[in-house]
Amino acid sequence: MQKLCVIYNTAPRYREAVFRAIDKEYDCDWYFGETKSDIKEMDTSLLKNVTYYKTYGNPQKWYWKRNYLFLLFKSDYKNYLILPETRSMSDWLFFALAYTFFPKKRFYLWTHGWYGKEGGLDAKMKLWLYRHASGTFVYGDRAKRLLIEQGISEEKLFAIHNSLDYDTQKALRESIHPSDIYKDHFQNNLPTIIFIGRLTKVKKLDMLVDALVCLRNKDEKYNLVFVGDGSESESLKSKVKGLGLDSQVWFYGVCYDEKTNAELIYNADLCVSPGNVGLTAMHSLVFGCPVITHNCFEWQMPEYEAIQAGVTGDFFTMDDTDDLTMVISRWFARKMDSREEVRKACFNEIDSNWNPYYQMDIIKKNLKF
């Protein structure tokens, strides 16, 4: 079996399942960057043949990867699977050399692809990268469609989606049952809205608190639980207290126990992520909780595609609190009596399209040796 050289900036914990599946399927050598990140990393000892490379410079501007270029010249590497980093000078030199002097090698990319907000030199450089690659695995169908519109061959584009720890989550899902976790805490039977993830400014969670006030003014009351922590935690707590919402809002905090997360998500009625949604969508849907987020897709993360409007969640006009309020109200008016139907639709979306088995099927069909 020929070797597969996999080059990634980090080894994120949420990719463990698909990385281990790739490692099992192919004779892999893995290369990860020694970079600082807020993202929890997996135990790379679970993979064969792992090497770390150092980076120098500012990851937010321009930087260099040490001992990166030599991977091009290793004779036993004919096939590469790479996360390209557009701020890495060594990446651009790597691909310039690769496309010019190594035409018999295959270079596959794994990337967001195209947001729709690119322009100028950034757009030209990315299109050059994708045009010359042997193939590009993009996270979403929208990115694939936009790249086709930019002239990239459809035959070289594959929507790979994303996944979390699917097997563990599915096993938890199959053993879980409704509980009184929210009834016991809030001492009421009101519907519960959840947000699970980091409490950061980009998530625009103050909008969710404002929407809760607007709903209360319409005589619609809901419970709200924040599962997570982050830079906006204290600001949100202060805002909740100032608006007199203490009895309706629960700051649960960070939870690393997936069984507890499963109970919290499963028993909630709706997840709302006013900023970009990302992996929060998958975490919620896998445990049967529909998701509402904004509709400006060029500023979204690709996981928004798991949300089918009116089926597994809905969308509101970006940065419009009034519209967010209306969409939440409309969701409960239309869907509160069909909670189990919605739950099953959420399960089905993840089971069909957002798991490591789906991803491996896409990889095996399109990674040519």
C-alpha cells in the first residue's frame, strides 16, 4: 500500500474519529503543527507515525513552518492530504514547487473552500490553489457550488462535511430518556432554549438575552441555559441580572462530561446561536435539539447546512434582534406539539450526512492512488 502524507495544523479532538478511520484505512504519516490553540486536541498516540513541526511568526499575519518543504522531496510520498493555510508562507512555496516540479504526485486539499466574501488577491490565490490541486475536500455543499461558479471543475470538488465523536454520542443518544433537569432547576414547565459552546463575542449571545426580554414583553416566557464559559460570561451574567431575568437564565458553566451534555441538549427544546453556529449545530442535532442561527451564509460556518428551515431548525436575519424574536416565537408556535418528530429529523440529518462514516465514504471514493 502506498503511503498517504497527511499535513494538518493541529490535531483537534473533534476530528479524532475521522482521523483514526483514515489511519486505519491507509498507511499514513501524520504531520501536525506545534501551535497554541483554544481547541482541545486529541491524543495523537492513537495514530501511527506522528511527527510535529514548529512554526515561526504570527499565525494571525504571516508565518513559516519549519521542515515542511522537505516533505515534497520524500520519494515514498506520492499522495498528500493537506489542510492549506493561506497565511503560511511555507504553504505557498510548497504548492508552487509541488504544482511546478512534481506533476506525478497527487495533492488533495481539505479546507473550508469558499465563503463567498473573498476578493482581490486573496480570491486569486485561493482559486490558483484549488485549480491545480488533484482534488479538494470542502466542508459544505455551498462552498462546492460557489467554487464551481468560480470555474473550478466539479470533478475535483467533494463535500466532506464535518463530524464529532459520533459513535459515543449515538450510544448516549440511544440510552437517554427525558428527565426533569430543567423542571427541577427552574421550578417550572416552560420550554427551554439552550446554547452550548464558548461564550465569546463572535457568538453574539447578548442578542439572545435581548430576545428573551422581547418575548417576555409579548407574554411568552422561556427558560434559557448557557452551557460553556468564555470571555463574555461575566458580561452576560451582568446583563441578565440588570434585566431581571435571573429566574429564567441558568449559567450552567463548562461541562466536559458528554453524558451530562447529552441530557442537557436532549431535554432542551431549541438551541439558538445568534452568531456563527459551527460545531454547536452538530452537537445539538445529534441529541435531537433543533437549531436557530443567522442567515448570512458567507459569514457562517459550514455546519449551518445541517439546519433545514422548518425541519431541523430555522434562520433569522443577521444582527436583527426583532427577527430573532419572531423566529423563536414562530418555531414554538408551529413545532411545540411535534417535538418527537423534530427530534427524529435532527437525528436523521446527523446520521445521514454529518458523521465519520459519511466522511470516510467520500474520502475513499475520491482519494485516488
